[in-house]
Amino acid sequence: MITNDSARQISSTPVVSICVQTYQHEKFIAQCLDSLLSQKTDFDFEIIVGEDGSSDRTGEICDLYAKNHPDKIRLFKRDPKNKIFIRGKKTGRFNFLENLKAARGKYICLCDGDDYWSNDQKLQKQYQFLNENPEISLVYSSYIHQKKDLKAVVEPVQDKIFEPEQLKTIHYLGHVSTWMFRNDLQSLFSNPIIYKAFAMDMVLFAYFKIKGKIAGQSFTSSFYRYNTSGMFRSKRKTETARDFAMIHFYFFRYIHTSLYTFLTSGSGYFIKKYLKTIIRI
């Protein structure tokens, strides 16, 4: 792992850490970082960029941003040798986890290198909300969703607080680029699920919904770009169905350990869907 020396110029006590995972994003990473740097806050924040061994100009662009913004950006160049394999396939999991472990803020936000934030008040609004509501573990907001035809639509979110009981049958809310959550991850880092489940954002959501309440905010904060090479779109239907079935089993085994929740949270639907894809082959 290589990190930029300029990181020492950043405040050692940022309030928020923004974790950026980037790989083969040369067309998008500049817009992503510009949108994060433009945030208007009354507190210090850091941007942790994990560049995962891209073969295009992503790493070069990240180097330039880290050099020009030593007061904000901590750049980590990940060694491809450290990639974590899940069911025999290379993943970006090591980069994701190391970014989270490097976060020094009280709160954490995420933004993939091909997405960006559309609202320069995102950090300030969510920080104030979490500060005023200590029982909330994660907050999310509305976002702009680019579809396959490249048209963009707003996915609206209501101002609402979900109680733990309501969350038992909810697997995901909002989009990961809209989230802010508390930096309370030590027990997750020692949980085997982080090396088994295919979608780390779903793991984080499952983890935080048993930590406390989860809240939605109606303002629009982020742009979620359609990516033809994204994890889900590059898989066959059989693989996707299997992965969703397996992740619900992992939630049961490693997070909530409730057979009742496992049986009533929609796991049966995904298992049946997987079995149907096998029968059709």
C-alpha cells in the first residue's frame, strides 16, 4: 500500500471521513472528487481515496488531486496482490475495508469514484441531523438515478425515521452514495461476513439496522451513474439470484442470528428465485 505523504497536513481529528473507492474511473473520478471538495461545512472533513490498481489514468488523476489538496485528501494506492477473493473471484473488498479502517471521523460517508454528490450541503445537513439524533445509526437521502437509457430521474425519499422492528424486513434504503453513518465498526471488522458476502453496502446496512434507528431525508444529495461494468450488471441472472440467497443466510448466521427474521425477511423469495434459475438452465 502506498499513501501520499501530504496526509499529515490534514486535521488529525476530522468530524467526517468520506471514503472513495475507485477503479477504472478515469472519465468520472475528477467530477467525483470536485463534488466532495465543494462541500460547505463548519467542521473539518477528510477524503480517503482508495485507488485499486487501475490500468487507465485513474491513479494519475488521483495523484494530481492529492497533490493539489493536501489539506483534504488522503490517497492510498492499493497493491493488487492484496485483493480479496470471494467465491474464487477478485473483488474490491480489501480497498473498501481499508478505506473504512483508515477513517478517523466521528461519521463516515461513501461515494464510489464513478458517482458524485449533487448538493454542496450534504455533509452539513446529515452531520447536524445525526448530532441532534443520537439514536439514529445511519441516515440517507433522495438521489438522482441514471438509468440504462442514460436518462436521470430523482428517486425520492421521505423524511422518516424507521424503528428497529420496522427494519427487520427491509434490506436496503436509498443509495450508498447518500449515506452517512456513525464510525462504530470495530465489531464488524472482526465478523467473518465481510469476507463472504458479495455486497459490502448491504452488509453495512444489515449491521447498522441492528445498531439503532435508520432515517431518511427528503433532500437530494447524490448522482448514481449507470455503469455497464458494475458488479450486478456483469453477472448472469443465476449468479445474482444465488448471491442474494446466500447473503440472507449470512445475515442470519453472522448478524441477526434470528431464525424468525430469516424466515420472514424475504429470504425464501430469493432462494426460490435462485432455484427457478437453476431449473430453467
